[in-house]
Amino acid sequence: MKVILVKDVADLGAIGDEVQVKDGYAKNFLFPRKLAIEASKGALKVIEQKKLQKERLEKNLKNEAETLAEKIKGVSVTISMEAGEEDKLFGSVTGEMISDALKAEGVEIDKKKIHLEEPLKSLGVYSVEIKLHPEVKAQARIWVVKK
């Protein structure tokens, strides 16, 4: 049976792909979960519209991420922490702390998007990568100073 995928299906295809599957797989798995519809000219037009809509949404998200990345480039945040001997911190700077510091500067970033290769455990200036979109990354300058 020929079906057109409505959603991405692992090991089968992406939205809009027309694939040949066994009747039982289509009737018992794909159709009940609304992952596919039976192939026809009308169905193909509907899927093309969904594809275009998804592409526009992805383009808008990428543009927003690029705008935010430009805003982040101009921002430098300071985080003050308690430190002991040899400028070692009592604890470490986390993604949540960086997110809060950026929010104070007017840039709202989810703490999960902040990528720390290793915890910041000493005083200094760091460049932290922020993954805003699969194709867009930004570098934030973080100053860790003694309280």
C-alpha cells in the first residue's frame, strides 16, 4: 500500500514522503497514530502545504535565533562568587546562574541551551557557547569575580 507520511517516522521517512508499506503496518500502526494517510492526489496537495508551513516556521525560528545571537555578542555579564585560596571558587558557576545573569541584562535564555564543557570553578573571564538553534550558536562573555 502506498502512503504519504504526515509526520517524520524513524527508519521510514520524513513528512511528505510517499512510501510503500505493507497493508497491516499501515492499517494497524501508521493510520491509528495519524502518522500517515493513504496516497492520493488530494492528500499529496495537503502534505505539500504542511511541508511549506513547516519550512516557513523553521526559517522564522532560525531568524529569531540569529537576531538573539547578535544581541548576545554585545553582552558581557559578571557573576560574583565566594572564592578561596588560589582564586578557586566555593562551588561552581552553573548554566542557571549564567541564564539568570543574562536575564538581568535583558537577554532571556533557557539554561538548557547553555553549553558548559566543564564547570567554571575559578575566577576569570570565560567564553560560553549558547546553542540557540541547531544551526545557530552564540558566544557569551562571562566574568567570574570575587564577592
